[in-house]
Amino acid sequence: MSSSRPEGGGQSLLRLINSVAVLSALRESSPATLTNLASSTGLSRPTVEAAIEDLVEQGWASELQAGAEGRVGRPARRYVFRADSGYVLGFDVGAHRVLGVLADLNGQAVHTAEKQVDPQLDADSRVTVVRNVAARCLAGGGIERSRLMGVAVGCPGIIAPDGTVTVSTVIPGWVDLPLSRRLSRSFACPVLVDNDANLAALAERSHGVARDVDELIYLLIGRRIGAGLILGGRVHRGFGGAAGEIGLLDPPKWERVRELLLGPATAESITGRDHQVTAQLLDEAREGDERALAIVDDFCATLAQHAAAMTLTVDPEMIVIGGGLASAEDLLLPRLRRHVDQVCIRTPRLAASTVGEEAVVLGAVQLALHAAEDALRQQARSGVALRG
């Protein structure tokens, strides 16, 4: 990819800027007419028309056939962004499974593949599973690897800006693993790695109950607890990627209340039987069983301490509960609200995730799309530059 200055000086540079602006507008509001694009970009119609011609020639846009939408007469020419001009891969890498989704540039899933794994699987073998799941996604979608424009991975732990897992208590051998660099050997496009709670928050803002909420705390609750932060509409990771690791505030207390509700956090204990025990305890709480209610109340009081600390720090508009306990919103949300009310100046809106168990992988797709968008703009610039 050439990094030299486009020939033709200012005119060619202006043409690059215009094409990228039209491409962005078309992605936001496809299908669109030339008039629509001129209005949204502030460019003249002839300028937009020239930019569209460039984008059509490069394969990033196409013109809808006349009458494709049931129109009569001579309708305005309408253009669409070609979401099939590239693809992304998103992964949710956990202790017990690796889930992968291949999506087009509009984020629509093309193929999904999943592999259950031994929670004690070593790091090298787990990375191999990720590669195998990627291959299955590509084969299932009939997509060549060369057409990938971004790959993103979500996993538990603290992730450094370069995609190295610096801390992980969930996956064996995951500490100090340069995951982004390791996976980059298999892909020619950017490979990003992020904390699973961060990506779940991103998915909830894109697809779920927190759609377009700019100040958000997402609590990922299950065998472990973590939080994803959206501040100013962007994921907040902190200086070293450790933002939201609220499970470290009082580990002994958290482990006690979590174990009472969910069972021991040992790898051997995480079975279908344990999930059934948790479901039964929740049902007993709904029926008014005093012991079950005490366990749920204690859990919510501890969770509220974590949530209140974050609320007092960042004053979010909304707190979303996700993870394995999101389905118990009828029990958790009222109790959490009551405890947070006692210590916070203003209690945020509380809600349960509507994205569900695929939140992390959908967030990974969103992160990969961000990388693809950067690559798309760069390729548009390069394509226009080559045409002079």
C-alpha cells in the first residue's frame, strides 16, 4: 500500500478527502441518492458524483437498478454501500468455549462456529482452537481469508494496548500472552484483543437495551465479575487496560457470596448440574424461601458496593447487568437499586442485558468493524490516489 503523496497536489488530495467523506456517508445511510449524499457531506452534487464513480470502480459501492424498489418513471439514481466488499471475524474466547462469528461490513453474521474446550486447556492449544474456529467460519461462509479486513478477540483478563493479556485468573497460561501478535501470524489484517466485559458493553450499546447510551456501566456477572465502561460514547479501558476490574475490590467477600449463589469457581464444578442448582435456588427465592432470599440479598448487597463505587466515580446514565445472571433480573434489579439508592447521589437507570450470551462475540465484531473502517478509508484513499 503506497504511502507517497498523491500526484496532482491539492486537487488529488481534495479528491481523496471527498471520496472518503462520501464513503462514510454512504455507510451511514445506504441506500442514498446523490442529493442525499450531497446534503449529508456538504459537498456539491458534481463532487459527490465523481466520488461515487471512484467508489463504484473500486467495488465499495454499487448503483441500484432502476425500479428495484417498485418505483415508476425515472427515479433518482440510488447507491448502496457494498457490505460484501470485505469481512470481519469476532471471537469470544472463554474458559469453556471458543465462539467465532464471520460478518460482513454491515455487521451482519455470515457464519458462526463454536468449539467447546477443556477449561484446563493450555494456551498454545487454545490459540490453535481459535485458528480452527476461524477456518470453519471462513469455510462455512465461502469467504477467502484475504478478504478479511479486521479480526477482534474478547477474553477475560486485563489486556494491554498492544493486545497482550497481562492478567488472567480464568484461562490457564493466559498471563503475559501476546495474543494479538500470536494470532496476527494467521491473518493479514489488523488483529485486536480486548477484555470481554468491554466488548459486551460495546455490543449492548450497539444492539441492546443501552442503544446509543453514551455513559454506561456494563456488569458482567457470573463465575467472575467484571465491568465494561462506555464514557463519552467510547469504551474506556484505562491507562493499562485495567478499568472495570471491580472484582478485585474485596475478593474474599465476593468469592463468598458468589459461591453461595453460583457454586465453587473450580473448573470441575462448572457443570450443567451446578447451573441447575443455581436455577433452583433462584426459583426458591421467588417463592419466598428465607434461606434462598438471604443468599440473593447478600449477593446483591456486595454487587451494589461495586456498582456504587463506579457510579460515584463516573456518574453513568445507565447500569446494565449481563452474563449468566441477567435472566434473574426480577430478583437482582430491585435489590441492587435499593442498595445503590442508599449511597449514591443519583441512581442510574438499571436494566438487564437484552443481547444475551452472544454479547462478547457481537462486541468483538463491532471492534473488528472499527478496524475495518480504518482500513476501508485507507484503501479508498489509495484507490483514488492510484487513479490520480
